[in-house]
Amino acid sequence: MPVKNIDKARGSTTGRPIMILLDMLGKRWTLRIMWELRDRPLTFRDLQKQCGDISPTTLNSRLRELRDFEIISHDTGGYSYTALGAELGAQMTELDNWSRKWTSQLDDSQA
């Protein structure tokens, strides 16, 4: 199944959707940008401020990629999730919940 705006994911010769997703999410700053957008839309400056020391060039690049993948959109209110992006964000929240449980169990087993 071809995906628009995408050739093949790094490290994958198959171009499978999961590999494309993991490649996109694995790029530096992408997960942080998505995490910061989880609660509300943010302008470019607000997003840059929330992300700490991200350069404007990198932020622009990641935002463009996320828009190309239709994960986020941009309007007068700033950058925000699309419907697909909100669905992915909900999955990230579940993964965050799981990771908290996991680290708690690791702490208990190492005590």
C-alpha cells in the first residue's frame, strides 16, 4: 500500500506502514513535539519554548514532516493534531501509562 510523500523508511526495504511510522517518530524531536501538542494547539514560538533548545530550522523541518504525514495541521490558532494525530496521541498516552507501570515494577524488583 503506497503512502503519499514517502519513499521508504530508513532501515527498511519493505516500506511497511509501521516502519514508516517508527522512522518518523524516531527522528530527533518528533516525539517531543507531539507530546507538547497533546493538550492544546501551540504557535511556533510557544512550541519552540516548550521544547527547550530545539533550533528553528529543526522545528520547521519536523513540523513540515508531521504535516506531510497528516499528523498535525496548522491554522491561525497554531499547530494541533489532526484526527489521525489525536488517535496516535491517545496511543502515546497509553504507552506512557504502560511505561510508568513498567518502571514501577522494575523499581520494586530491584529493591
